[in-house]
Amino acid sequence: MAVAKVIVDVPAKQTNRPFDYRIPNRLMNVLVPGMRVIVPFGPRKVQGFVIEIAEKSQFPKLREISELMDIEPVLNEELLLLSDWLTEKTLCYKISAFQVMLPPALKAKYEKKVRLKNRSHLAMLPSVLQSLFSNGDVIKWEEVSKGNELSLLQKEIANDVLEVLYEVKERVKKKTIKMVAPAVTNKELQKIRSEFPSRNVKQLKLIDHFIEHHEPMERQKVMSILGVSSAVIKGLLEKGILTEQTREVYRDPYRDRDIEKTEPLQLTSDQSQAIQPILAALEEKKHDVFLLYGVTGSGKTEVYLQSIQRVLEDGREGIVLVPEISLTAQMVNRFKGRFGDRVAVLHSGLSVGEKYDEWRKIQRKEVKVVVGARSAVFAPFENLGIIIIDEEHETSYKQEDNPRYHARDVAIERAKRYNCPVVLGSATPSLETFARAKKGVYQLLTLSKRMNERHLPHVDIVDMREELREGNRSMFSRVLHEKIQDRLEKKEQTVLFLNKRGHSSFVMCRDCGLVLQCPNCDISLTYHRFNQQMKCHYCGYESIVPTTCPECASDHIRYFGTGTQKVEEEIAKVFPGARVIRMDVDTTSRKGAHEKLLTQFQEGRADILLGTQMIAKGLDFPNITLVGVLSADTMLHLPDFRSSEKTFQLLTQVSGRAGRHELAGEVVIQTYTPEHYSIELAGEQDFDQFYEREMMIRKVHKYPPFYYIALITVSHEELMKTVDVTEKITGFITSRLSNEAVVLGPVASPIPRLNNRYRYQCLIKYKREPKLTDVLKTVLDHHQQDMHQSGLQIAIDKNPYILM
């Protein structure tokens, strides 16, 4: 008897192990590890992943696999092994590790139905149920689970008259098109043509077309090119003259885009020096991690492209990760321009179906390069030659829900298995990465000059407190105002960067000081002018803007803070002729909107690009000569030890958008804390000096890279329960770890309540704690039942990037 060991799609401690199932004869030589199957589990059927085929089982009686979901494995051998590492590293369930490696389309959709077991028993049912089953034996669960029918239903299921069916379905179908082709040879077609009634003009037109072009053609195209209707085609199909076939096609998001083919550029001496060690590692098939540390505009992308070229010449494959959706448009053009159809793209801007099709191209070995956001690191390649992570300092490479992995760690783990290099690129590397490069754990490669020897832009730091003292209450300092005016006259472009979205940060009563809060979360509501609403950016709560204060009934309601919509209105007042494109979450939420707005700006259809973080990186337009940062301080005062680092990185990145081509660039940074070292040093674009300053602070306070940290967040609807559990966990961890470890807490999270759930946390700082993983697993196991029954939630992040 052959046995399949299956991980079932039920995320719980009890099911976090393989279950044995008998393999039916029909699947005996078909089933291999990495395939998805449908298996009976308790009363229902669920999706499962086969991880091993064995000859026998220790259990005498086994249930049988119901059906196969795949023709070929969706997870290769290396990804199955990687799931063990991921489970251990992030403390997630095995099923969660499998799910994160696959496109959303392959996550199962479960449908529940009720079936009348025997039609002759219809008369035995209560009249309410009889009417439901009058048209058929199977109905959807939703139709019977409302109102009073539920108790009747349970009774009839117990009487064995009805049964519950669980159907597992794919989330997305393969895309197919109908093709029309001649059903006979060309000779026979000519014979039919000679005998065909001349009054059937349209059908004759169709026959003539297929005499000339005998190959299949898309049905829709036939109709539009020849101007014939569906009925005309149907007539010839019924006569057996034509035949119809269904052909599977890919949904291609880049089909309509005209991408210009590009050739490799001549490398500068800096670039040649930087690429040599990478090419040597490729030659020797040696695993190494390189940090390509280059100022903005120094030509890191060309180094990536030429390294991949070498990998492809060697018959191997490459993965390129870029942060979020913002970089993909320009990045995709560069990679597709160089490598054409050998590139697949995976990012959040694609539909579920498009992601699925791009993933299948990789799985079927039809492409050699993947460009994508975080999850593209799991691309199912089997002969990897290089993994590149651009802007490696970006926090979007860290997944914030289960499994809480960092793409950089996954990339290094995969690269070890394939003996290939990993290249991390950034103008402002994360401190952890730079520290490793300084210690020689990673190899440091430096690009210290811009590509065309252009100077970095000149930066002005403006103290907004001075502006206020001198009577300037506008959101534009006088320097920035003059420079924008100058650019408008010269027909050059300006980028204005704001560190948030919405119209005003909050609404406050000037008489009693009340700030309107979200009723479900301990956070102020954000005002959105566009639809005159107050919104919570955490739980989605919405309300109208009050005209009087709910606390003291005063009508002195004021909007505080600056949002993108408010800046847009101010620009219209101060620079009446200026054409503005606004890019924030509200204007780019529709598919393709992001790219459309950037294309408009690139074509010169606007003078000012105003936006939030999404415009800080990757833009490379020749006509941008001025960058204005309206509020440099927003991130500085967040309760996060990385806030100075994030501020420095963001300001350096956004400054790097100016003067990248022929025209010289200038940057104006407006701030209320000009003396802060991260703002001062971002003005000078001096990463090395910033690194030294920040490392001193991190060492004193025992933060990464000197210590590792782990964060445990407990949440529950009752405050006392939350505090009690967090206290017990903190006490247990403290007693199990060495004296070297620092355990902080329990303490309320910086946002103490979200969606009506109270949140407490405990932070662990440690250097070497071999028992830590086991201790954290014990915490999760101990509270497992409580988490199922009372709605308690415990999240453990062994490498947190957000401490909120």
C-alpha cells in the first residue's frame, strides 16, 4: 500500500504535522511530493500538500485521497525544504509557509453545500426545506443557514436525510479563447466553395478567408476583421465546414506596452570594479553576499543587468526584487527592454489572474528572470544563478503578518542551496547590512560617483520655526516659493514630497482641545476633503465631519496638519497656472493609475508632481531640477528606534530624484528640527557619518545590529485579560533566558487599541539565546486553546520592523 504524507489546509497546532492518506490506484504513478490534493478531514474535504510518498504507515486504517488538484507539482523539492527553514525561523505553521510561496490564485476557496441524499425522501422534509429542494438535490449552504431553517437542517442531517458537502475550488480559472479553424483540407474547402449558394455572401467570405489562410484564428478576430456575426460562424460549424477549439492563453499585463529594446552600456571604471567580484562568484558558482553601496544615480541598475546577462549566458535564472509597486513600471521597462520575453513580473498591482499566469510562466520554465516585489523571492526556479535586492533597506521587504519573513533572509537561504551570489543594492543601506559589510560578513562594493559625473544636488535646509517668527504662515518657505516660481518660468519640473496622505492630519476643537478619535482604535481620525469624511486609517471606520464640537458644542472646529489634498489646494492659490499631478493612496488605488500618472509627468504634461512615499524612490526623469520636502519631521517622532534611520533614508532617496541628467538639481528640506543629525546629514548625503552617529546610539541602547530583538504582541477585547496574559508571558520568558537577555514589558503598545482590541507587548533584546525559539514555541503552544476559544491573539515577530 502506497501512502502520501499530507499537510492539510487547517492552520492549528494539532494539524501542524503530516497526516497519512492511502493513495488510490488511479493516482499510484501520478502523485509526487509538491502536488496539491483534496482529502477528507473530519466531516469535510480540504486542500492539502503532499510532502512525501511512503511505502507504509504506522496506522492500520487510512482514509483515501479524494482527488488531485495539479498535473505537476506546485512546489519543487527545494521549496519544500525551504518551508522547514521558514517554519522554524518565523514560528509559523507549515501550511502558512506553503501558502506564502504560491500566487493567491492557488489558495483554495471552500464552498459549503447541502445535498438531499435520496429524492424519494423529499416528502419527509418539513415544508420549509421541501420548497428549497424542489428544483434540485443540492443547494448552497447560504440559502439554508438563515433564520429558523438551521435547527431543522441539523435535525435532518442527524436523521441521515441530508448531508453537508464541502467543495474545494481554485480561486481563478485559466484564461481561454475560442479559435475557429477549417474542419476539412484546403482541397475539400475549395470544392465546397464551388458548390456553395452564392446568396450566402457572408459565409462565402468566411470560406474564402480560410482557403487563403488555413491556420486557426481567434473567433473574436474573425468577426471583427471579416465583419461577420456569430450566427454566420455557427452556420458553418453546424455544417461541419469549420471547427471550434479552445486554446489557453496568458493574461499579459504588458501586452499593449511598446518596450524599446536596449543594449548593454559601457561601464564606468567604478562600475567595472564593482561588477568584477560578482562575475567571479558567478564563474566559480560560489555563494557570497555583496552589498552594492552606491550614491543615488550611480548606475546600480546597469550592474544588475550585466550580472544577469552573465547568469543567462550560463543557462541559469535570476530573481530581482524591487520595493513595492512604485518601482516596477520603470524597472520592468529596463529589464524587459534588455531581456524581452524572458522576464516575468510579479507585483501587487496585477490582478489575481495575471499573477497566476506570470507564476505559471516561471513554473513552466518559459522565462529566466523574475522582477517583483517581496513574494517574488519564492519564484519556483530550479536553477538559480543570482538574487538581486534593490533598495535593500526598504521595510516593505519584511512581511508583517504570518509568516513574518524578511525577503533578504529568504534570498540568502535560497542562494546557499544553489551556490549563487546575492547582491543587495542601496544608497542608504540598513544599519544591519552595512555593519555586516564592515565586518566582512558581506562583501562591500562601492559606487561613489554619479553615472555621468554629475554632482549631487545642492541641499537647503530651512528652519520653519524662523519662517513662522518672521510672519510666513504658508506651508511653503520663502526659499522654496522662489525656487518653484523659477522652475515654472524655466519650464522645468518640480517634485514636492509630503510624508503622509489625506487632507489634514486631525480635527480639533480650539475651545476645549478635543481631538476627534476613532471609537474602535486609540488613534485620531484623518480628515479627507474629497468626500468630506473623517476616516480611521487602521480599522476603516468613517464618520462625517462635525460642525460643532461633540464635547463642548463650540463651533471653533479647526483642521490641523497638512495632507496632500490641502497642499494641492495651496499650490492652486499660490501658483495659479501650475499643472499638478497628485500621487497618494487615494489617487493611485485603481489598477494602472500609478503608471498612468508617472507617464503623464514624464511626458511633461505637468509642472509639479506632489506625492507621498511612493514618489521617493526610483523616479528617473531628466527634467526634474527641484525637489521640495514639505515636512521632514513626520517620521522622526514615531516611537520606533529606527525612526532616525528611516528619516535619513527617505530624505536621501527623495533628494536623489533631482538633477540626474543634464540639468543641475536643487533640494529644499523644510523642517522644525533642523539640528537633528539625520536631517543635517541627509542634507549632506553623508551616509558614512550618519552610520557612525547612529551606531553609537544603538550600542548604548542595546538595539540592532548590536543586539537581536523579538517582539511579542498580545491582543484581546478585554483589557484585564490582555494585561494578565502579557504579564505571564513576560515572567515565563524572563525565567527561561540567560541574564544577558533584556526583557522589557509588559507595556501597552504605542497604539494601545485597534479594532476594539487592547494591545500589550513585550520586547526581548538578546545576543546569543539558543533556547529562545523553543521558549517562544512553548508560549504559543501553551496559549493555543485560549486563542481558539476566547479570541486571544499572540503575535511573535523575531525580527520586527514595526514596533507600533
